[in-house]
Amino acid sequence: MTSPQLPPNSYTDAPQQHPNLILGSLQLFFWLVFRPSAWRNHLKRIDLYLEWNSYFIRGRSRNLGLWDLLIQGYFILPILANSLFNFLLWLLGEPIAANIAFRMAFNVVFGVAVGVVGGVGGVVGGMGGMVGGMTVGLALGVAVGVAFGVGVTINSWRPVLSFPILIFWNYLLYRIDKRRNAKSPCLLRFHSAFWDEWQLLHLPGLDEHLLFIIENNPVEGKAALEYLSTSPQRWAPQALQIELNALSLQDSKDVKAIRKAHRSVVIGELENEVSPLLRIFSRISEDVDAALNQPSAYNQRLVLRSVVDKLNLHLQNFTRSSDKYTVRFYPIIKSWREIVINYIDELAKITELHQEIDSPYIIGVPLIREQEIFTGRDDIGLRIEQLLRDRRRPPLLLYGQRRMGKTSLLNNIGKLLPSNIIPMFVDLQGAPSSASDHAGFLYNMAREMEKSAKKQSVTLPSLAREVLGSDPFTYFDEWLDQVEQALEQNTALLALDEFEVLDNAIARGRFDEQDVLGMLRHLIQHRPRFKVLLAGSHTIEEYQRWASYLINVQVVHISYLKEAEARQLIERPVKDFTLRYEANAVERVLQLTRCHPFLVQLLCAEIIVLKNEQDPSIRRLATLADVEAAIPEALQSGGFFFADIQNNQVDATGQAILRFIAAQGEGTIVSRQTLLQQFPDADITFNLLLQRELIEEVNDGYSFQVELIRRWFI
């Protein structure tokens, strides 16, 4: 009896067919019964997103099931299933071109249909006999088991298996978009990042594709960027933002562009390893902007030289690092350095070409550490140091009239004090006193302290604005604990400039007196590592609310420069100063200004303007006639200073007294008796004028302290 012949499409003749038919049947069974709702929800989100942005083709939710079946069941899974099985056949020696490639294409196209037919035929045939039934039952059991296993684990292995195919697909879209020059509609919309939410691996080239679309089709690029920023491929928008920052900085080809660069750098959303690099460029840009705002070419060069020093330091640090971002930004910072150096050389050449005298004088703004012109005040620095060493830890008040150089001294006090005293300068005219609540006040104060300490190479911990919201003074006190740890063995000098502005904010009810001044008193009494120095043009006695909180305040009076310091400011304000003075010209400047630091700079700056208008043969020597000729210009350009005295520092009676004395002529002493006849019951006003250092008592009479101020009141 002969053995029965097997049908031609059996495992013996074509072992590759039945497994593929089974896989095709399983995949159809699985996607019809166990279609994952996650994909449907994902497609709905994409559809809604596209309705808002007009970016992709607008599908409707009624078509989502069809798209789900077509994409997942008839495209992705058939390829993966057949690829895996035929890969096993290739390992067993099957020829690729002859068998595997053909079967791959054939089974992907017809596997599902044949699988359905085969599955139905198997069921019908199984009803003809016990053996067939057992076979079908076993096949269905295996099918259900495999389908369930595949359904549970598909999202863990499918992204890995599909990764090479997706890379090729995405690259093809990128090449086509480049050939079409990103013409709408862009093919980026078909990138797998927009429809495969389970792909957690970084899709290479996505950031490059995004950059190309944004540069050539900003509308679609922005829409894509917004979508991807919350997707598993959010790394791409982050990398793109970094590259956009780099390109923006790279486009700064001159100092005018560099000074504006900090306005376009995006840092807040990039709290990662590139943030410190971007902050470096932002600060350099701000420094260049400050330098170009200087009134003279000399001061521009002076501040720009400090910028070059910072660039040199950063360049050294960049050279030592092999970090990919540092490598990316290294050519940019090197280019900026060359641009700034070239601009400094251009300024010097222009000045030399015109044989102009560089004016180093700073009018109307405080001197900063980088400005060489800051002169003298050693005696005040010594006095402050002595008081800071007092075991009683008294609060200090730096008291002086306006424009006497209080803020300039605080900006430069680090030069006058030992290195273990860390000045923390806070300008109360700025953000702290203009805040709307206590949290804003303390946040701005902490930020100013942090910035000031950094100039002394001391890094303080940051204080977040949100932390202060619920209980600002408690969290600020905890932050001070951290500051003390960062100080190590050093002492902090908290210098609060223009304390009168804070008093005004308290008087208006913006801040609570007990909370703010109580905090300062507690800091003085219970934090020995902190010393407090107030600065203003009023005494504590004039502000009773402060006197009740700050006990035993020690006053440091800042007034006119010493004569030697004033002479240096006139004749040698900086190195290589090219203007020379005749002796009587220097004496005349001293007489007119009485060594008032602001007025010396004001008059000398106008002398330089005058000399630069003269013939080069006489330009470099200032005479007595030059000094006299500069007086009217000084009175005009310094009008804001003199008007402040007239309008804000004295009342109507005081103005009348000053005009009366001024009319008597230069150096005239008006007797007290004469003044009392003209202004009876004006004793309080006389005391105020003396306190403001506008007049002085001489031989039972009064005269102006400063000749230039007298001339203003004529």
C-alpha cells in the first residue's frame, strides 16, 4: 500500500509558505480584535492639532479606524513579521534574490488575504474529521496565544525592529523636501515622529529636517516645532533651539550686532548643559552694549578691553573642553574676540588720526570697577574697614551730598577693603524698591547680592522667585543661611544705596515697615557674618522710622576730594593722558570746584571738548583762558545737577538767600547781621543750607562753598 501524496504547497515542497500564511492570519486576527486604543487616541490628537494649525491633511475621527487598520495591520506588522521569518530562512541558507526577496514582496501584498482564506478553509476542512478538527483547534490555540503575546509586547519590540526602516523613510522625506525647497505642503508631516508615539529612540536627522523647514517654510516649521516639543522626540526641538541660538550668535559680524545679541538669545527654556554657554554670550553682549554707551572713545576702549579680558578667559576654558556644545560655540567666541579687538584698534586709529584728546571723564553716572578714573577715598575705605572690625557690629551710614561719589565708592569699595570682605551692592533706586510686594523686593535684593558677589569671584546660591510666594521672609532667611555657608571664612558687606527710596516705598504702604526694617535689624543683630552699610544724602535722624530700628549707627561722611586727589583727577586722570595744564589753569579749576568730584569731572570734560575744537598746534595744553571759556558750557551741560539743588534740596527762602549771597560776587562773605535783616526768622533755613554744604560760616558771615554753584544762582 502506497503512502498518500502530500499536496504540492505542503511544508515539504514549500516550507516558507505556511508559516507566512499563519503569520498573516495572526496579524489580521490580532488587529481586528485587539486594535490598541492608544493609536486611535494618538490619531485623534494629531487630527485635532492639525485642525488648529492647518498643517497636515485634515482627517476625521470616523476614518481613524480605517487608518489604524491600514497603517498598522497592512503595512508595519506584515513587513516586520515577514522580515523576521525570512531573516531566519536567510540564516538557514536560503538565497536572498531568488527566494527571500520574492517571498517577502509576495507575502506582504497577499499574506493577509491568503491568510484569511486559509484560515476559513482550515476551519471548514476541520469539520470533516477528528484529525482536522484537532489540527484546527491546535492552530487556533497557537494563533490566540501568539496574538495575545504579540499584543502585550508589541510596543517594546516593534519600535526597535522598525527603526532601520523608519530611518530610511524619514531620510527619503528629507531629501524630497530639500529638492522641493520646503514648498508647502512639506513632507515633514509624514515623518514617523508625527505618527509613531511609541518610538522612544532618537530619530537621527529630525533636528536637521526641522531646521531646514523653519529656515525655508517658517509657518509649517513653527507648527511642527510646537507639536514635537511635547512628543517623545522633544530632544529635536531642544537641539534645534540650541542651533538657532548658535546661528544667531554666529551672524554677529560687528560690535553693533554683538551689542544686540543678548536680546535674541533664548535661555529660559534651555536649563541644560548649554545654558551656561549661552549666559556667557549674553553677558558679553550686555558688556559690549554698556561699552558702546560710554560718552567718549577713550571710555569705550577702556570697557571693551575688560570685555576682551573676559573673552580671553572664556576662550581658555573652551579650549580645555571637548564637550560637543563647547566645540560648537568655540569658533563663535573666538570670532567675537577678534571683532572686539579690531574695533578697539579702529577707535585708537581714529583718535590718533584726528589728534583728538580722549576724555576719560564720566559725567552723571557712577564709576564702575573697570573704570580707571576712580581716584582717592583711601581714608574713607580705612574708616569703613575699622568700623567693620568693631565687635559691636554697628550699622554704618555713608552720608554725603548728591554727586559726591557715594555710589562710585560703593562700586569700587572692593579695591579699598581686604579681600575677605565681600561687598554686596544693592541699588535701592532700582528693582528692589520698585517691586509690588515683599516677595518681589526680597527676590530682587537677593539677585543684586548674587551679581555683586560674583564680581568678587564668590558664587552665591540662587533664590527662585516662586519660593518666596507663600512666606517670603522665612524663605529669605533660610537663603541667608546658605549664603553664610558659601561665604566660608569671609564677611559680607551688604551695601544698600539710596535708602531714602526704600523709605518712600514704605511710607506709601507698598512694604510693611516692621517686616522690612525688622528683617534688617535681625540681620544686624543675629548674623555676625553680615555687616550692613546704608548710603544716602540724609542722616538717620531725618528718618525717624529707621532710627527706631537701627541702633548706634556710625556715620561715615563723604565730601570733597583732598586737594592731591583732585589734582590727580585734573592732570593725570588715567595713564597716557595727553592733555597738559598750565599751573594757574589747575589752580583755577580747584578754586571753581573746591575739589567737588562731580564738578571737577564736569569742568575738565568741557575743557577737553573745547580743546578738541582748537588747532592741533595748541590742542594739547590747557590755559587759564581755556578754563574760563569752559565755565558757561559746564553750567549748561551740568544743569541737571544745579537744578536738583535749586528745586529739591532747598525751599523758596533758601533759594532767595542763595541768590542774595551769589549776587555779591565771587568769594564775598555776607555778614550774618545783613542776612538776618533781609531774611528774619530764617535760622532753620541757614542750618539746612549749612547741612547741605551749600554755604559755610566765615568770620560771623556766610559765603558759597563752591564757586560754580554760586555762578548758577546769579
